[in-house]
Amino acid sequence: MMTGKRSERVGDLISREVSLILERELKDPRLGFVTITGTDVTDDLRSARVYVTILGDESQVQESLKGLKSAEGFVQHLIGERIRLKYVPKISFHIDDSDLRGARIDQLLKEVMEEDLT
């Protein structure tokens, strides 16, 4: 028997499939170096937020994100063909900024530690 919530298992499956789709199927020249970092699927399996990191400067990141946003329907269609589900989750792409938030927290902790030492 599998452990974990079904939405988590479906999210892992969607992450793998979207990664393959980006690698093999999408030919949008706006897409730069995009990495799938995770997928959150609602408990009712109706929507999936696919988190990505994109290498490049701000304009390259924004162009890649535009390319991903325009491909959401196509990606959702392919997911529906590849994964057997009653409902195909609505796919949406979002920038994964957890590393930025982590760096900001580290910076704040360093500042607090330095203040305590003085």
C-alpha cells in the first residue's frame, strides 16, 4: 500500500511529466533554462501549482515565465493524456522563490546575531 496523500503522489507524477514535456515537447524560444522544483496539488485534484526556477537575468526569467504561462493549456492537455485521472488538474506555473526567502531569513538572522554581539 502506498503511503502519503493522494494529492502529493499526483503532484510528484505531474512534476515528472511536466519536466519531460518541457524537455521534449515545448519548442517555445522564450523558454530558457527552466527547472521544476515541485508541484502542489489541491486535495480535490482540480488544480496544480507547478513551481519552477529559471536561470538568467530578470528579463530572461520574465520571458520564460510568459512562455510557460502561454503553454499551460497545452501542458494540461498532455498531462490528461499521460496520467489517468477523473479530472485533469488545471496547471499553473509559479516562480519558486523559496531560495530567495531562505537567503533573506539567513541575512536577518546574521543581523540579529551581530546586534547581540555588540
